[in-house]
Amino acid sequence: MQTLEFILGGFQSVFQIAAFLTVVIGLLVGVIAGALPGISFVNAMAMALPFTYTMDVTHAMLFLGGIYVGGVFGGSISAIMINVPGTPASLPATWDGYAMTKKGQVKRALTIAVTASAVGGLISALMLTFLSAPFASFAMKFSQPEFFAATVLGLVSVIAIAKDKPVITMISLLIGMAIGTVGVDPLFGQARFSFGVPEIESGIRFVVVMIGLFAIGEVIDLVATDRDLRPKKTEGKAVGASFHDILGVKGAILRGSGLGCIIGIIPGAGATPGAVIAYGVEKQVNPRGAEFGTGVEGGLAAPEAAKNATTGAAMIPLLTLGIPGSAATAIMLAAMMLQGVNPGPLLFVMDPSMVYTIFAAMIIANILMIGAGVGVAQIFSFLMRTPPAILAGFIVILSLIGAYGVRNNIFDVYVCLVFGVIGWVMKRVGFPSAPLVLGVILGPLAERYFLTSVANSHQDYTVFFSRPISGSILFIAALFVLWSLWPSVRARIGRRSAAS
Amino acid sequence: MTDSYADGAPERDSQSNTSENQQGEGITARLIPVLVPALLLLASLILPGFMFHAGQRGSLPGLGPGAWPGAVLAALAVFSAIWLAIEIWGFAKSRKSASLSAPHDEDVYHYGKAIIGIVLVIAFGWLLPVLGFPLATMLFLFIWCLYGGLRNPLVMLLVPGIGTVALLWVFMGLALMPLSRGMGPFEGFTIALLQLIGIY
Amino acid sequence: MTLYHSLKTVLAGAVTAGLITPATMAQDYPQRPIQMVVAFGPGGGTDIMGRQIGKMLEAELGVSIPASNVAGASGNAGLTQMRTDPADGYTIGTLISLTVASWAAGLGDSKPEDFHVLSVVQNSPSFLFVAANSPHQTAEDLFAYAKANPGELTVATSGYGTQDDVTLKLLARDGIQMENVPFQAPGERYASPIGGHTAVLYEEPGDIAQFIEAGQLKPIVAFSAERHPAFPDVPTATELGHDISGLDNFRAIAVRAGTDPAIVEKLEAALGNVLASEEWQNFCTETYSCIEPVTGDAAQSMVTDFLQLITEQLES
């Protein structure tokens, strides 16, 4: 009952005009930054940090929370419209979302994406509000072996997604994981595969690989084919998806939200594994799973819901324990500490009204996000009316700025160009590039979770199976592989017996 | 795609959809699908030897920094070998790639135009640190518009001009990113330009 | 031909302009934004320091000083950029002890001579911390247990071959053998002892202020010559018979070596004002990292001495 009282107080604070405007501006900044492949919303948050010095801590958190929620969604706008994920977590949105765009249903895809994201974010914000305390102590049971197991689950769901070509998918994933090992290793501080070049010691960032593989290849295809991405006239005057369409994917949205909420709590996991695992699971569960990748609504809705469901969940360890699980939440922590507020168990006792204002802001931000998302998408679809040649030129420039902006290093631009050429060739010969990107993202995580787990258990390799939570996750991962490979195995056995 | 392992024939139509594929039906084109896994296998066997440039440092606790990349490359070698076996088997049986197939959702694909586009993009990236962001971008946008088939002189002037200034404002003015100013005389030019449009 | 000629004239003009400016540059400095290279990613201690210094320097110098994160290779990527940008004072950046220690481990290709250290702005000794519910609530307890059960206790650190590693090796030499468990992500490093997954945490107090204030982590021993003013009850390692000090975590602001002395002077003066201000004093108090500003040759030798110390310890 006390929670309700506090949250009502929180809503009152948010609905003051200044607070409300702060959330809205934050959302718009986030959606735009997320949608541009050139700017990551994490960078937008870092740049917004100095502006928060002048605000009080509540407004600072409203602003950053707005950017966070908006940014996680924003990446899907460019993923759906031009097949270039604005943020890594929007990668799954390119699979079915862009397929819908090619069918001329760009507005419908965007509406489903923004609705799914908002619902996922809202469920997660409600969980943050009402279940923070029990989930916080649950999160503390997680240690490095559990993180490793969760990463393995993410890796195997990549195989499940592309079950028709398991060998090629594995190879693509492993190439990505090998690329992820380039540079200074996480434990020993030693450079690997640097060939004596100092720039390579800094490693190859997944965002750079992703921009190269997706954006450059896509631009070349855009000019080399006579593709037209403009919304088809036949789509009609409607804003996009009807209420009926949304109801049709409610199962996918709820499943994605649930998975996102659970994965988001794990510090370090975050939106990308959340979205990928949700897509993999949905592909198995959904009755139209076999058609995924051709523009199926459920295949878009589930990962969209999951990635925004990680936003509220990721704030649970931040606010209750003071542990930031990602760069975005680390910036929020920094903002709070610069204001002299130390998140942790004491915060709930000492300043509950501020905590609940943040909760209320997360709830409101997710609802307002529908408006901000649709608004920014309108601007983007207006920009999409420019001739494809000009559009392509600007995508190239934004992509290279994006690669450069990852850490303001020209070397990353060269890396991006190399992967651009590789990505184009891979696309032409039909070699899947998404597993490669996920390998670059998840590989380094798996490595350091594995090595730290082993070091923390006195070189005991059984730790992954002997710990109950980690063992269970690995068991689920194994089942997941069998479950997703079974249909194709059965089909082949059936065909062989029929032939003989 | 599952079918392609057992029976390659139904895929043949979609394979020859692009014009280049039709011309490239020589023995080399058919060997490429075998060559790729072979090269991957070779790379994953050779690369572990190049892991540390200056040698590994002294005695290290635990598994050391080489264990994980070693394991990943070993797994890559195993799967490349499997892929190679599938390809050789498929090649012997039906003279076509068993597992790779080009996307066939496009009716036309201008390979020449694609190659020129790639060269332009690489040239842009290469010239960025030399000419500085503003000059390189203006030049790139101008040539890209030409390449994209635009001939209207007003558009050719306005798109690179306004586009570059807008990008400069967003990224250097608003987002405060330290984009390249170029080398030598070009740096002076960039700084003058930035001062002219009020960013510096 | 005419195009070629006019192009040549423009270029020649630009080159001459480029030659003339340095003479007048020092007096007019700064005329345009100064880039603050933060050699680590957003959200960390170095990032917050760099942004704070940048923001406060803006008021002193009258131009904007945007921070840009150039992370990678333990901070060496950012130093490479500082070293390769022109020595015109328009690129300044962070140089911290962790990066210097990484040179001893063979990373990067920077040397102390490549930089002119303007000022060491933050300095903090490291401590060992235990969780509130740890069975070892004092350093004596902890060390006695570690002596009786060598290698059983685990210590969360930032990596092998860092000053964390050196400290643990020095303790092991005195018979206190604990297992080094590197956690690359700071958040996970702090969470592990709180969750009871690791016995001890090696860290500087400024990065975990919220856990100290909430009572989740408790400092039990400081690796410094004297007790830390903020923790007068926490004994130093020296008091307990282990002479381990000089491995403090410092953060400095530097420019490329060879920058015009007049510009360096201006920057040093501005930094001096910033460090003396009340705002900065509040900031460094909150992060337990206040020092008397170290500038000039003293700052430069602080870096070289630290590098030498780490190199010796890693080789021994």
C-alpha cells in the first residue's frame, strides 16, 4: 500500500510542467540519437551529463531516463526503414521489420515496433516500481558463472534463429568471436593479433563492425538495384497498423517483455542479448515461426518488446544496489553521484520520494515514447522521400561518422570500410552476417565471464554446472539447441527413409 | 535451404538470376565455394601462431590470454573442415555450391555500379583525415550525386553545400565531436570554415 | 592551367598563413574549442574527472572544452591521439596511473617524455574492502586467515600486471597469499564481494563511495604511508608491518610534449585556479581524491617514478 502512495506522489512530481518537458526533451534526443547510425544514445547521455549539473537530481534522472528509453527504441527506426540498425539491440528488427518495409508496409512495421517497445518498457517499469526489492536480492545471487551461462544462451539462440544452415551460421558466429578477441585481453592486459600495430591493440569494436557490414553493404545495394523504399501508395492513408494488428501480436509482445525483464536484471547482459534471445524463442513458439525473416509481425514485435523491457529491469540493480550493468546506467550513476546522491539500499530509506519520482518518470516515459517514436519516424519517412542516390550518400557519411564517433578514432573508420567490403561480398554470396556481429558482441563477454569464473573458483571448471542457476541456464541452452534443430533433423531422416 | 544439402537441383533457377552469375559459370566460379572454406580452415590453423606479436609475457596464472582465442580458432577449424567436406561432396555430386546461394529477391543488379560505389566510399574514408571532414564530405557528396545520376546544377550545388554545413552543425557544433580537420593547409582551411559558420 | 595556378596560389597562401600563426598563437591562445581527450569510456572515474575539469576550465579560458572519449588498450588509444595531434595546445587529455602501469606490462608505445604533465589533479591510495557481512572484519583477521589458508581468499582486482597485482604480490612475499581475480567491468568487480562471491575487493575509495556510505563495503587497510584523512580509523599496511606504498592511483592532465611554453603556462595557471576553487574541492572530497596540486617537473617525475616502480616490481 505504501508503494502505491509513493508512486502517486511520484506521478504528481512528474506532472509538473518542467519535469514533464524534461522527459519529453530527453525522449526526443534519445530517439533521434538512437535512430542515427552516427550517434549512439550512450554518447548522447554522456554529452547530456554536463547539462544535468544545473538541474536537481530528480530532473537529471528524468532527462537521462528519457534519453535511455527513447534511445533503446530509436535504433529500430533506421533498422526498419533502411536495414541499418541504429543500435546493436535493433539488429533483430532488421530481419522482419525491414522485410516488411520491402513489402511496402513501413508504417505498419514502425507502429508495431513502437507499440511493442512501449508495452515492453511499460511492463518493465511497473516491475521496477513494485518488485525492485525482491528482484534485487535475486540479482545478487548472480555471479560470473551465471553471466557466462546467460551469454551462452545468447550465443546458441543465434544458431536457433538460422536453423536451416547450422554449419554456416556456426562459422559466421565463430569468425565474429575470433574478431572479438583482437586487441588487449580483458584479464592479462596483453595485446592479441596486433601484428605490432598500436591501433589494433585497442581492439575492434562491434559497433564499427556492425555499421560496416550493414550500412555500407546496404547503401551499395540501394544504388546498384532499382529498389524503392518509399511507402507504397497501396498502404492507404491509415497511420499504419490497426488495433487489430497489435492484438494479433499480443502474445509475442508479452513473451518478449517477460524475457526482456528477466535478462535485463542481469548486470552486463542488457538489451542486445535480450532482443536476440527473444527472437530465437519467438521463432520456436510462434505458429508462423518458419516464415520468420520474411516480414512476420511476431518476429518484429517480440525482440522490440524485449529490448525495451530491459530498460526498467537494468535500473533495478542500479537503484537498489548501486551497480550499473551497462554504460547507460553507469552514466546515470555518475549523474546521481555528482549530485551527491548515492544509490543503494539506503536511498529507498532516506529519499523514497525521489526514487518513486524516477519510477513514475520511467512509466510516463514509456507511454510518451509512442508519441515521440511516431513523431521522429514521421520526420524520417519525410527524409526517405529524397532521391535514393542522395539518401545513400548521407547514409555513407553518417555511417563513417558513427564508426569514428565510437571512440573518436580514424582507425575505426578504416576498420569500418574493410567490413563494409566484406559485408557486401557476404551479402552477394548469401553468407549470413548477423551471427558474425553477434559473435563480436557476445564473444568478448563470454571470454571474460569464463576466465573470471574460473579464477574466482580456484581453477575449478565444473563451477558452471555445479552452481544451480548457472547449471539450469546451461541446461536450458542445451535443450534450446535440440529443440530448434529437431525439425530439420527429423525432416532429413524422413526424407532419407522415404528415398530408401 | 534445408533441401540444398540433399538435393541441389531446385535451387538452380534462382542461382542464375543475376546476369553475372550466368557469365561466371566457368570452372573457377564453381570452385570458389570450395575455396572459401579451405581458406578459412587454413587461416584458423595458421593464425594461432600470430597471436602475440612480441611473445607472451613470463609466467601467467590460470589459462593465460591465449586460451580463449585458441579455442575459438580450433572450433572454427573444425566447422570449416565440415563445410569443406559438404562443399566437396556437393561439388562432386551436382557441380554446384551446396550451402551458399545468392539472394534472389532483386531482378537486376548492376555489379559495375556497385564496384564504383565501393571505390567512392573507400576513397571518401581514406581522404577524410587528409582533407578534413568538411572538404572531403563536400567533394564526396558532389561526386556521389553525379554517380547517382543527378544532373540538375542547382541540386548539385545545394546538396553538398547545405548538407555539409548541416552535418557540421549537428556533429561539431551540437554534438561537439572532434571530427577530422585535415592535415597541413587543409587544417587551416577547415578552421577558417568553422570560424566562418560560427562553430569555432 | 589557370585552375592549377589559382589552386597553387590558394595553397601557398594557406601554407604561409599556417607559418605565420604560431608566432601570434601563444598570445591569442585559446581562440577555438580545446579538445579534452578522455582516455576511458563514458561513466567511469576518469570520464567524470575529465568532464569536470573541462567544464571548469571553460570558465577560466573562455572557450568551450568538449570531452571526447577515446577509450581502448588501457587508455593508450587516447594517448596515441594526444601524441599525434599538433602540439598547439588545442588537445589536452587525461593521463592516469593505470595507463602508466600498462606501459610496464608492454602495452602501447607511449613514453613519459611524449607528454608534458600539466598537473596531477587527483590522487588516492588503494584499500582492501570487505563486505559488511564478511567473516573478516579487520585487516589483522584477514591477514591471519590468509596466512593459515594460503590462496583460499579471493581478491577482486582490475587485472593481472596492474598495480593491484603488484600489491598482492608484495603481500604474498610477506606470507599473505590471496588469489587475484580480475574483473574487467568495474560494476561487476564491486558487486562480487557484496554478493559474497569474492572475499575481498582491492579498489580506491572514490570509485565506490556509494557502497562505503551505505555500509555495504568496509575499508580495512590502506596501502599508503599515512592514514587517509577521510578514514582515520583504517590502519595502513605499513602499520601492520607490510611496507607497501607509492602505488597510489593518480589522475593527471597532460598535453603533448613540445607545446609552446607560453601556452603551457596559460593552461597551468588556469588549472591552478580550477584546483583551488571550492567547487573542485567539493568534487575531490566526494571522491576521496584530494591532493595538493603537483605541477611542473614534480608532476613529470611523479609519472616516471611510478613507471619505474611498477616495472621493477613486475620484473622481480
